[in-house]
Amino acid sequence: GVTGEMFIVQALSHPTAGFGLRVDGRETYRLAGAALIEDRLRDLFGADYLRSLKPVTFKTGGLAVHGYVSVPRISRSDRNEQYVFVNGRATSAPVLGYAIREGYRTLLAADRHPSVFLFLDMSSDGVDVNVHPTKREVRFSNERMLYDLLFSQIRKHLQARQDVPVINSLNAGARRD
């Protein structure tokens, strides 16, 4: 539900903080503090799931990106496991979704979506958080550059694996929903 989603967003954006979640009196999560993002992903989604993710790390100019993307054989019917954080804040922006979608275009069927956990660190001058009242949606000063970088780096990191086939749009691959 919404509470679980909010919990996951906060837990991912602050892996060094300890978190716990109780639902109907039952402890659903207890996450240790001082964790790395890898620890947090394992604790939230499981060790097998973490092994199905491909690390993405790059730096250029004033932009540093780190995180994980799912290998194409692991996909979903929805975008519920696409998390992007800019300067520690959970965000969305059309350019980010488009870069992710295009990075996987020939690797996933059109109705399938990857899991993505990306953390972008950049100068606050490069991002406008005042686009939406909740500050969830952002706009970037150089969207074309950001798109080009994310698209090419996602593609590069995915194709670095020998077991990533290029598929046609009729092959849905493995499903995880």
C-alpha cells in the first residue's frame, strides 16, 4: 500500500538510518542503520533480487550517478520498482523515465519495465524542485545532456554483461510481478 511505498522510498533514500515498519501489529521490516545501498536493497527485496541487478556508476562534470538497474530477464508489468533520487530526494521527471525506457528499448518487450534504483548527485543549480507542490517532480536545466548520459550509461552497463540478449518486442522474457 501507500504506507509501504513511502517506507521503501525513505529507506532507500537514507540507507544509513535504521527503519522499522509495523503493519497491523506485525513487524514487516526492521532495517539496520549504517547500511550501504546494497544492504538496503537486499533487506528490502532479497538477496536473489539484489543479484539480478547490475551496478551503474559514473561521474561526469558536475553529475555523479550510482545505483542499480535490473538485467532484462527480470522485468515487471508496471513501473513500481523505478526509484530515482536526486540529491537524496525521491523524484520523477519525464526525461528520467524516457532515458530509462529508451535504455532498455531493444532489451525488453514494450509492455515490460525494468527495476531501477538510481541516485543522482548534482549541483542544486542544475535542478529545479519547485515544479510541483509536493516537490516530487523536478526539472533539469540541461535535460538533453542528462537524457543522453543516462540512456548511454544504462545501455553500456547492461551490455557489459555477456548474458544480456537483445530481444524482439514479442519476447516478454522473465516476469517478476
